[in-house]
Amino acid sequence: MAKVSLSIRTKDTESVPEDAIPWQALADTVLEDTFKPYFKNHEVVVSFVEAEEIKELNRLYRYNNEVTDVLSFNTIGSLSSDLEKFEDLTPDPEHDSEDSSLGDIVICLTKAQAQAEKRGCKLADEVAMLFVHGMLHLLGYDHATREEAEQMFGLQNEILAKYNYPVRIKCS
């Protein structure tokens, strides 16, 4: 079974609900439920930033000059059209691969807190949802079309439900 090595980075550690979220279990579940990895270990860096920093990243990389809740930057490239090709890959037990970086997830705590308050949920619930959402984006899932959204949010909901997190996005 593949594992995800997580690095969590933040300037203000007291505001990040690290202990309230099963980071490792969520990351491993996303990988197990969605992706047949070739490498045994994958690295993901999770960074918590303020509104101005994520706004600048959003402007630079997505040409969208507004604060967003989560951004994902995968190192593999755009996989959304190529997810099927990974189903045929079989890890070589003889091959002791080095860690493969899946990419970075950037979460804006200010935006997450505002969304949690608006939805009437805990910050930890909102951050867990954003983390799973970001992990799915790292693996190439997207929600640009209705079909993509149904697949991505369906997976997101299934994973969150396994850990008793509230399901918030429904495609009908």
C-alpha cells in the first residue's frame, strides 16, 4: 500500500486545527480510493496562508484576482484526462522507488474560517474538506464540467463520510 508523506507549513500554528484532523489517514484514503500509484511513497506539502498570499497565488497561476479557499499545484502535470492510464501500472516490488512528490496544497485559513461560520460547522471540518478537495485536484480530478463535478464531489463525499465529516457538495 502506498503512503503519503505530509509536510504541514504555517506561520501561525495555533490557528491550524492539526490535532483535530486525521491528516495522514485522509491522505492515504484519497490515494487508496482514487489512484493506483506506481511509487510506494508520495510527498504532499500543505501550506496554510493568509488571504493576501492566496489571492496573489490565484492571480499568478489562475489569472483570478480574488481570495480563494484552496489551491493545488501538482507536480505530475494535468492528469484529469489520463487517470485511466494509471490503472494499468503495477508497482515493481524489486524497484525501491524514491518518494514522488504529488505537489502542494495551499489553504487559506481566513477563507476557511469564514466558510465554516457561514455553514455552521467547525473549522476542522472545513479544513478537512478543503484538504481532501486539494488532494483530489493533485491527482487530476476537476469540476469544470458537470460530469467531472459529479465524479470529483462524489469521491470527496465518500472519503469525508468515512471519517464522519459532513458532506456539503451534492451534484443533482
